[in-house]
Amino acid sequence: MTTTTRTARTGIRGLRDLRERPRGDDRGQTSVEFLGMTPFIILIMLVLWECALIGYTFSLAGNAADVGARKGSGAEYGADAACEAGARKDLPDAWSGAARVECGRGSGLYEATVTLKVPVLVPGLFDLDIDIDGEAGSALED
């Protein structure tokens, strides 16, 4: 069996015999290509997951600093202890272990700074050397 391709301008463009090529010689090619790309797909997913953890750490640090500053500014006694307890209250275990909280009075504000380490892939497994700072201030309530 032969096939031809005709075009309007050039007439017969190509002639090939379908019996020359064994049927199905490229079967499974898509599977082989997918398997070859799988490590790259997994690597990209891991990098995206790490980026999501970095973003989430930014969010946690800012929220913890905000809560700590509000608790410290409203505390009648032991403002520093209230600030630290408030900042650590809602942190997940993977972030709270290495969290550093600094609280103190500023000029008309009670300020809190929370420093968190970014976990790698599975929170709590091991950490990167990336520290994320969250800073907040709240007006002093006298």
C-alpha cells in the first residue's frame, strides 16, 4: 500500500510505502518520555513547596509579632512575658522550637520582633539557614 500527498501548486509532494515501517515501532514513546521527565517534575514540585513554606513563614512571623505586640501593650504587669506568650501561642510546633521573640517598649509603642527559621519540605525534619523576621508595634495603653 502506498500513500501520496498532493498539494495544489506542486503536485505529488511525497511518496512513501507504509509497508517499509513496522507497525507500532514508536509505541510507548510517551511513557518513556514521561518517565524521563519525572525527576524534573518532582524537583520542580519540591522547589515550589519550599517557596510556599518560605511564604508561610513570612505570614507566621508577621502575625506572631503582631499578636505579641498587642498582648505586651495591653498587659498591666509582665508585659515582656505576655508579649512572648502571645507571640508563641499560635505558632506550629515546627516553627515554635527555634523561634526567637524580642519584646520591648519603644517611643509610644510596644514593639515585638519574631524571628523564625524556614523548615525544609516537612516541617520539623531539618532547617535551612534562612531566618525570617516579623516586626510589629502597638500603641501603649496607659
